[in-house]
Amino acid sequence: MHLLSMPVVALLASLSLLPAIANAEDAVKIIDQTSFVDSEGRLNLVGTVRNTGALPVMVTMGLSVEDESGRRIMHEPTYGRVIWPLNDSPFKFVVESGTVGEPFIMEVRQTRAANYGVIVLNYNSMAAGEEKAFVGTVKNTAPFDIHNVSIFASVRSDNATQIDTVRSDVIPVLKAGEEQPFVAVPDPVVRSDVYYYSCAGLNYDEPITTLEVGDGNFIAYSLSAAAQVSTLSYENATDSISFRIRPYAPNGGDLGLRIPQFSVSQSVTVILDGKPHDALVRGDGKTMYIDFFVPKGDHQVQIQGVRNVADLPLTVFVLASVTAGIVAMTRLKAAFKVSQ
């Protein structure tokens, strides 16, 4: 297999973040929090935050701690790196010693992260076995491998109170099409009160996304958009990357696609719902940068010309042939007159 690589800078473009939200609490709310002391005498503060906004966000939680070394602010990301609109994510602080304040939302940043929905979780939310564990399977339905996958959830008692937050061991590699089991175990101190799990989700490293283009070849790409993206594929007949998309923002949003550049004269066209769509397309000799606005609602997108220089219309070839014939005849006549 051959992997058509693209510059690292293009991959990093998909991780670009928008400016921090001016007032974090306008978009993200703490909806649960509690604490317990574990078997090692450490204070555990756990809770859940909810993204009430229209765009995916990345959230950092803060906690004021004061001990013999002074006062400091601990900070931890939520267990879900990206919290999609109207979704929740748990958090957890483990404090060795000292007095603490209440957990607070320290930073919220919008992110142009596309939600591909390529990893499928299959689990029973009820606690399992003597360990009252969170168990299930995780399957990778993407055409590319995914690295460092971990599954998390909020731990709930029989009255729906959150009593812990758990995370599974990391799965180093989840290959394309592969399914693996996972287990996450609550702290032994709260085990007897565990009844079920909620807010289940997963984390994984940003993948090097690829699409199969036939003959054992792949094309790497990077897509950034605050949107749900599905049925993404390469269509050989039209030399295009095709996908469905629905922006999270109610008024639509921007999309950026980065693909390798194969020719200085490479021509790329954006088709939205079957019609040509305005887009800013440029190449730097290594990468093609395609940027355009996606209106609100569900749309079908085709990015044509992703591997080949656009073919000239047949009429151009016919005209070229006729022109060449006329030139040849003219030269032949001229040569004949000279020989006379």
C-alpha cells in the first residue's frame, strides 16, 4: 500500500481553535458535582459539565487548593476532549492534601472539530460483576487506524447521583474495522453504591485521516469544520471526495480541507448539492487549501479534482486537431510551391 502523505502543517490545521469564549458559563454549565475520600486518603472531586451552546468546545476545569506550600490552582481537562453541542462530559480532581474550593470552569474554547462518528461504543449502562465495572466493546468503522483510545463515563448511584468518574485503560491501536473490549473500574470506596453509568464517551489521538482511492493507494486529507460529517468516501468516476455535512452553528459555518497537491496546474472544484459552490482554492506546491462556507442544514458536498489535473473538454481536443491539420496543410502547400 502507498500512502500519499501531506505536510504536517496541513494536519495541524485541523486542530486550529477559535478564540476563547468571552463568558465560559454562557456555553458550559456544571450540572453535577460531589466528592469522596479514597482508600489512600486523597480527596476526589468529581462532576459533569454540559455544553449548552451551538458549537463543539474544549473545556478546562479549575480547582483552588491550599496546603503547606501555599495556594495554587489545579487544572484538568474534562474527560471528553471535545464536548459536542447538547452533550455532557465528566471531570475529576484528585487532591493529595490541603483545603480546596469548588471546582469551576476555567476555560472554554470553541473548536472546528468535525464529528465523523467513526467509533461505535457498545455497552450495557448497568454496573457489571463484583467490581461494578463499566464494560463493553469499541469498534473502529473508519478506513484508518486510530491510536490511544480510552473510554470514560460518569458513575451513578441508584438515585442517579454521580459518585465517581472512570476511564478505561488506553488501547494503543484500534485498527480499521477492528473491535476490542474495554473495562473501567470505579474506586473501591464507592463500589458498593455503584448502580449504573452515564455520559459515556471516548478520547483518541487526532488521526492521520486517509481515503482509499483504489489500486492499493490512499490519499491523506485534513478536514476542519464545526459540523457532523458522514458517508465520507472517494469517488473514482468523478475524482472527488464526497461527504454529507451538517454545520452545528444555526447559521452555517466554515469548512477547511487540505489535500496533497499533485500538479502546479491542479484544478479543484467544490460542488454543493449538485451545483458549483464558491470556494477559495490555492496550492503551495505541496498542499491544496480548499476553504468555503457551508450554509445551515444538511448538504451533499463533492470536492472534484483531488488527484488529477482537470481534463480539457473534448471540443478543445477536436479544435486542437483541426488547427494542427490546417497548419500542416498550409506548410505542405508552401513547401510544394517552393519545390515548383
